[in-house]
Amino acid sequence: MKRILFIVLSSLLVLAGCTSTNDDQEPTTTEIKSQVTPVNAMVSSLVFSELKLSKSSNEMFDKTEQKKNELYRLQLAIKNISEDNILISAAQFKALTSGGKYIRNFPTLDELGQAVEAKKQITEKIYFALPKGQTIEKIIYEDKDRAAYQEWKVSSK
């Protein structure tokens, strides 16, 4: 009897462990609520365009974080107009919240982090996790190695 109970419980544990999870799935975008200006900006041989800030679903957070934070996604196109490859990453971006704090990007597997080849354009996304009830007022790009700096103002539509 103990052996049968052991086999049944072991089978249930194995089945529970084999259920698929979508932890690496990209969060869905709910609705665009903000406008980022200026829409186009040239910063030290990089042209930033098509900036779109939207709220994303909180699927990337664990249950306790979902109650405290909201996830925002910034999608943008970056064109390298120089003759050299330029390294750029999401870590060079930060956001100023309505609470007056600067926050770094929320790291994800599909975020910006690569070299932009000479004369090429890429479209990437960057995520920010804000405390609930706060909004993004500014987005800041800063590359200290290349002395590049740009701010974008965020306003509600």
C-alpha cells in the first residue's frame, strides 16, 4: 500500500514539475498612454526615432512584485549614421518618475544590448518597473564613454 501511494505521489510531483511555463515570453502591451518628445533626436552619430512608451502586462514580475510595480515598455528605432559600429545597451537609459526618483531599466532577455552596425538601423525595446501609481516624466540616455546625452519628455495623451 505504501509503495502504491509513493508511486502515485511521485507521479504527481513529476507531472507538476513538467508543466510548461512561459517565463521567457514577452509581456503583452495593453495600451499606449504617453507621448515621448522629441520624437526624433540625433545624439553623437545615433538617430533615435519612433519612440513609443506603453504600459505592459506585469507577467514578468512575481506575485508580490505585481502588487507593488507596473511595467512600462519603451520601443524605439536607433540608426547609426557613422562609419563605425557603436555599442549601445538598455543600461544606458534611465527614467525619471513622477515621484522624483531615477530608475534604471528592468532587465529582460529581449532588451537592447548590442552593437549598431555602421549605416544600419535597429528597432529595440527597454523596460522600466515603476512603483504603482507613478508615471514616467522623462527618459534619459547617457553614454559617458562617448559623451552622449539626450532627454525625452513624456506627457499623457
